[in-house]
Amino acid sequence: MCFALTALAVLIGLVTQLFVTANTSGGFFPDTTSRTLNVFAYFTIQSNIIVGVTCAMLALRLDGGSTAFRVFRLDGLLCITVTFVVFRVALAGLHDLHGWTAFADFMLHGLVPVLCVLGWLAFGPHRTLTPAVAAWSTVFPLAWLAFTLIRGAFLDWYPYPFIDVVANGYGKVSVNCVLIAVFFVALAAGATALDRLLSRRSEPSRR
């Protein structure tokens, strides 16, 4: 039930965000199509998609226990945690949100991260994380970062202020990226260690 609820929260949040974006005029992308498609360039959106897909697969028991699924399950957990923390630290309060915009923000930056983390702590699946899985989980955020910086160099547009090279320069952006990368790696290591602890606690006691 928890996995299904999380997947549903992601779906509602994404649909609401796309609706809001499609019906908002102005901004860097003037036409509706490009503005709506650009929503998927945000780390928040991609993190929520990974969480939604993996939780839906768990709810439908379609995960299969493959290494690829384990990597993306961990990616969802870590990326949505980074999304939550970075939003609270660096982005919350930058805009005064109302109505459906505030609702989408609450779903994607608040409710989904909480449901995802609590769902993993309570229901796992555990006994799935290894150093190799943790290492592979870094590929997605690094690929997103590389794509975003390359795309931004061509468009002069960046989805978040702390990676805006035009406003901050490559030096400051590099420092910000390193700090987030260190935080991500620490989360991956912590999740792997916690997974082992939770696995041991769930094992029946031996006499």
C-alpha cells in the first residue's frame, strides 16, 4: 500500500506541475510546448519519476530483484532525499507560491520525499544494497549534471540558481557541485550501511 500511495503521489504531483507550467505565460521559454517539455530538465522532476516508477513496480511486484532495479531504487531514494534537502536549504522561499503551484511544490518537494524515505525504512526491500550498487547509483546524478551544464552553455539557462554558470561563474558552480556530490556519496554509503542494519534486525533470532 505504501508503494502504491507513493507512486500515486508522484503522478498527482507531476500532472499538476505540467498543468501549471502549460498554463503559465512568460519565462525563459515563451511557447507552451517548450516550456512544458523543459519541466523534465529539472532534477526534482526526474527524481520523482524514478521514485514513481520504482514504487509502482514494487506495488505491482514487477521489480524482479535485478541489479538495474536495485540501482534505480537506490537512485530514487537518494535523489529524492537530495531534492528535499537542497530545496529546504537553498531554494525554499525564493518564490511566493499559491494555488496549484503551491500544491505541486508540496507534493514533489515535500510529500513524495517523506513517503519514499519512510517507505524504504519500513518496507525496503532490504538486503539489496552493495558497494557496487551504491557506486552505480552515482551515474545518474553525474549524467544529469553533465547534461545540464552542457545544455546550459548553449541556452544560457540553468534550472537552479546554484548551478547557474552565467550568474555565478564556473568556479563557484564547481564548488557547489562538489559539495552536493559529496553529500550524495555520503548518503549512498549511509543507506548501504543502514540497509545492512535493517536487514539484520528483520532476520529471525537464532538460538
